[in-house]
Amino acid sequence: MRAGLDELRDLFVHLAGIRSPSLEEREMAGAVKDFVRGVGLEAFEDASAALTGCDCGNLIVRVPGRGEGTPIALCAHLDTVPLERAPTVIVENGVVRTDGETILGADDKAAVAPLLMVLRDLALEPPAADVEIVFTVAEEIGLQGAKALDPAALAAATVFVFDSEGEPGTVITAAPTLKAIEAEFRGVAAHAGIEPQHGRSAIVAAARALADMDLGRIDDETTANVGLIEGGSAVNIVAERCVVRAEARSRDEAKLAAQVAGMIGAMSVAAGDAGIDVEIEVDEHFRGYAHAADALPLRIADAALAEADLAARYIGGGGGSDANVFNARGLPALTLGVGFEHVHSPHECIRLERLEELYRLGHALVRAAGRTPA
């Protein structure tokens, strides 16, 4: 039994119509569980909610194979970026979008729907190799679901994470490490109209630090950004406090270290020049990865893309996904393009043909894994 485009469309529209921002994935998880149960399988829910703060855990569905080839896992996430209400989903001229008032949630429900259809087929015709399909939570807020997933819960030798822009056929062979930087500038408050000379502005020091930083696109592998600034208490008070939150990413660890050092240096110098203190914390949100051309997941992906008749496009990415977490734990993983467009915006959309391509690719990965020696 093979899913038709109408079935894929209807399932995706149903899932996209469910509101499931990070930490509030329970209804979406329920829909997935109901579907899986309806095809004769069972979705195991882990205990990660206690760690993530979500209202449900990650879901894992296992389909035993015939003991051939390499066991694999396919992965997508259940959550979306924040939204106030459930999307109003519109299908028009082969494109799925919303009414323009909310995101669509094709990131990542456009992957969830085809993977569920693959599960339905596998329940009827078991694969050669064991297959696990993982639906994670809290991906959009720092890959929290994957981080809380017990590594022992998966028997797969490699994971394919469906979660990237780029048409199906896009393969992220390398992804960056991300370092988050938070700096709190502590100045001296004073009345801005009576004795400003007695104050030392934390905001001014922060602004001078930012002006001295290299930000944006640093090179082909490295980016940096200041995303949040907050401080001060009133317009007539010299700001006593200012907090700056920034990040730096790179696929090259030496370049990342240099970029972070430069940003910290700019903050320290600006604070010193202003005669105030600054407290800086650096946290690694996720670690990057890079696969050799003959790595196991790439060998399986090569074969699958050829079988699915999809043009292969191998690139280094600039974002993070659950694949970063799996790779950091020693479980080889690749991020694959899903084909959503204008992600995280009210203009988000996906073409119906992408759903069918993802469905074909999911099956092709399963078959290629069944032919690849463990």
C-alpha cells in the first residue's frame, strides 16, 4: 500500500491545524499516537517531560525488521515556534499556507506527516532492517527534547533528521557549534537631568561594545549576532544595568573560539573604559558535526536519493537540529531538507509535491539501510 498525494495532503493539513508550540505538544503527540495505534503499532512516550518542562515526552515508534542491513532511525520534531492560536490552513494551487495571521508549522509537520505514512506502510510490510521513528519535543527552544532523550532508548546505528530548508535531496553534511553569550553591564544610576555626571551608563557601555564587534556573516563558516538588549529603568535615570544576549556559530572550532574571544574582549574593554563592571557567561547550546564522504549516513543517503530520483545537494549548514545532539553523543546523524519556505513567518508555506518527495525519500532510506551491511 502506498500513500497518494491526497492522503499526504489531508494528514498534513490535519496536523498543521493543531497548535503545538514548544512545551505544549500534548495535542500533537496525541494525534501521532492515535495514527500509530490505528495502523497497528505503538508509540512509546519517554520520561523526558520531567527534564524539558514539556507537557509530553518524545515519542519513539519501533518497527522490527528481518534482521538484515543496518538499523536506522528517522526523526522529526512535534513542536513549532510560538503562536497564539491554531493555524487556519489553506490549500491552493498545490501550495499549503495559512491565512497570513500565523505560522503554518510546516517546520516540522511537513516531515511528520510523510513519516507517519511510511510507518503505516511498514506496519503492513516489515522492512529488512530495524526502523525507529523518533518524534522529539522542544526542538525549537534549543533541541531540548533530543538532549533529554535517553541514548539507550535507540538501537539505530544512524539517524536521519528531517528538519531543514532546502528541497528534499538537500543533505546537511556539516553543521556549526553554537555558543551563546550573555553579558550583564553594571553601571551607576544617577538623575539624568540633575547630576548625570555622577552616573555611569551601562547602556552606553554596551552600545560601545557592540559597535566594536564584528557581527553578521563573518565568513562562509562563521556568523555572529546580538539578538536581545534590555536595560535601564526610566528615561530620566542613567542606566544602572544592561543585559546583552548574543551568539556566535561556526563549523570551524578555531574560528568560533576567535569570534567568541573577540566579542568578549569588546565587552570587557568597553566596560573598563566606562569604569563599570561586566559579568559575561558563555554557554554551548549545541556542538557541530562534519561527516566524511564515506561516513555511514552519507552512504545510505547517497543510495536513497538515487533510488528516490531526487537530485542530491550536499551543503554545510548554518543552523542546528536534533542531528547535532545525536552526533555529539556518537550516533552518526544527518539533517535532510524538507522543503518548507519562509519558515517561522506568517508567509510560511510548502508545496504539496514536497510531501510526496519526502515520503519517497523515507521509504528509500529504509530500503537502502536494509541493503547496507551493519
